[in-house]
Amino acid sequence: TQLPRVAAACFVAKKLHRNPAIVLDADDTTLMTYDMEVGDMHFNYNPTEQDVWVQGEKFPATPSMVTLANAAKKAGCTIIGLTGRNDNQKAATLANLAKVGYTGFTAANYYTKWTGVGASQQPSYIKCAAASCTTIEYKSQTRAHVESRSGGHYDVVANFGDQFSDLIGGSADRTIKLPNPTYYLP
């Protein structure tokens, strides 16, 4: 039901030269983790097992989201990825997204969380302390960066996520919460 609204917002913002974008989370927004959660983890999160699934590009697309993202791109929006997955998982996540049919994600516009090792350091636009930076702080400050001149000067017309922490903090014209019956992150 969001597709016509989002496509229209992209089209209108593009005509008005506002450089429109949509922001999409990864887990359970663009890629479905249910098979991993129920089959391998039995609903007990294990980051090592999650990394096996990520690196193996094993996740199917979340229903209807490939169509929505590709239609938004066609209507003039840049597709921005913003996930809590770490920098070491970025390449595999982008490959998984392409494998299941997403066409708009690029490495330059896909934001993953830093590890603090080697080149994977906290970006200067993130103002919270690295060790205590919450998901809300990380994602809202990244969206603010995306909308700023240094981050691309995009107008985020829609922000999609399955957790409220994906959406809180502004820097989006509209937020769309997808249902997630599997888990809740406070």
C-alpha cells in the first residue's frame, strides 16, 4: 500500500530538484531473517551464526520490498541502505540484495556500522561515544548526514524499518514501520 505514495513522493521531489531518497534497513526490512531465527538460532540471537548467514548471502527478500525499492528508484529516488550490520558484512549484504532482485543499492550509499578495527572507524558525523552509541543515535545521525550537504544533500522522502529504533530521530519526511512478529529491539 506504500508503493504508490512513495513512488509519487520520489517523482514529485525529483521534478522539484530536491534530490529525493528513501532509506531502508536490512534485517527484516529488505532481507528476511526468519529462516535463520527459527531454524538455526531457535530465537536465541548468535552473532557468529548470523555472520555465517550474511557472508553466505542466504537471506530471501522481504515480501514486496524489492518491488517498492525498484519502483522508488525508477520514480527518481536514490536508494540508501542503513543497517546495524557491520562494515565486514557490507559487501556480502550488497551482494545478497542484488541476488534477490534489488537494483538501487550501491556501496557509496550503503551505511554499515563501524567495528573499530583498521579502516572501520566511527565516522566524524556520528557524535555519540563509540562504545555506547545506541541504534537510534547511529541511525538518526546517519540520516541527518545523508540529508546534509557533506552526505549528499538528499531529501529523505521515506524511511523504512521493522524496529522503532530504525525510525526514531527525524531526518525523513515519512517513516514506515514494517511488522516484525519475530523479535523486538528496544
